[in-house]
Amino acid sequence: MTIGADLHTLTGAYAAHALDGAERDEFERHLAACPACDQEVREFAATLARLGAAETAAPPAELRARVMAGIGSVRQLAPPTAAPESGGRRRGRLARQWPKFALAASVALAAALGGLAVQQHDRAEDADARAAQLQQQQDRFSGLLTAPDARTATAAAGSGVGTVVWSESRGQAGFLAAGMPALPEGKTYELWFNDAGTMRPAGLLPASDGSLLLQGPIDGAAGIGVTVEPAGGSARPSGDPVMLLPFD
């Protein structure tokens, strides 16, 4: 990207903080005198904010409880002693038995913590894979948002909001959902390209709050639609769209 670029095409890059100092300064001077670019920047910034909020994930709440429960089940202190016996015979027996108690406690503790370590390792690997997937998704969304001809459109469905981002030059579109009504078990939201009234499958929304890069090219589509379908999706819409967003 250079200073000589058409400043009107830098709205997405500015909203995504992708301009360097000189570019940013020149664009901000332009922005102060261009209401159309100011409006586009606000729309892109709102879309990025929804994307971040939709993809935020907290660590599993039960992880600490599992670790503490496992540690608490293993004896940490020496076992209780029986009634005192006479003289050296009692001391001798304890001296002989204590290594066995210590060994048993150590083995039990190692087994418990070993099992927890495996669980935590598996969870950590899953979390790492999920984080990498989310980062890749966000990077691809950022790339789409910073395309020179990127555009957005927003619509509401009940308490939820859906935003479509598209670029004709890239032939690509993405969808971002925030607060969509929760669906009953066995149902999912499916995205469709609207090809002059014929709906073409474009992917399944993973959750009521989330993002999806639509599968397949725009290829002249007039917009997108969202329907409620059985889990796994459908080849054709089984009901009326709950949301329609045109590519204007």
C-alpha cells in the first residue's frame, strides 16, 4: 500500500490499524473532510469489534476444580498411628513400615497427577488448535476487510445482528453473527448465496455468536440469506430465510 493509493479505498485498512504512520496521517487528513469515508470507517470498526467479541473464549472453568479435586484425593500426610506399643518394638515397626507408606503415597500421587497431566495436555492441545484456528479465521477476515473494495451490510434477526462483508475483486464474502437467537438441539443456521432467487449453500454458522468465511465464490450473487436447517445442513433451504442481506 502506498501514499499514492486512492484514499477512498483505505477505509478498511485504517479501521484494522493496517496503515503505517505516514499513510495514517494522510488518511486522517482526508477523513476529516470526507463524510462517506468516515461512515465506512465506523462500519468497519463496528464489524471488527463484533468479530473480536464473537470469538472471545474463556479457559474451561472446571480445569482448576479438577486439579484441586485430584490433589485432595491423595493422602498428603503420614498415615495415623495405632495405640502406642512398648519400647523399641513399636519404633522398629514404624521404621520398617514408613518407607512403604511413603512409597504408596508417592505412587498414588504420581498416578493421580499423571492422569491430570494427560487431561491437561489434551486440553492444552485442543486449546492451541482452537486458538490457531481462530487466529487464522481472524487473519482471513482482516484480509477481507482491508480489500480496497470491501463493503459491509447489516441486518437484524430477533435479538441478533448479522453483518456480511464482501469484496468483488476477491470474489469472497464473510458473515459475522452477534446474539442470534439460540436454536434447539438438532438445528443450525445455514448461509446461502442468493443467485437471482436460487439459493446456493455457503456454509454452516458454528454458533449464535461467531464468524464464517462463506464457502465458494460470490460469482455474481445478489446477496446472502440465512435459514434454520437440521444439524449438518441441507442441500436446499427448508424454510423462509430469517435474514437476507443484499450486495448493494
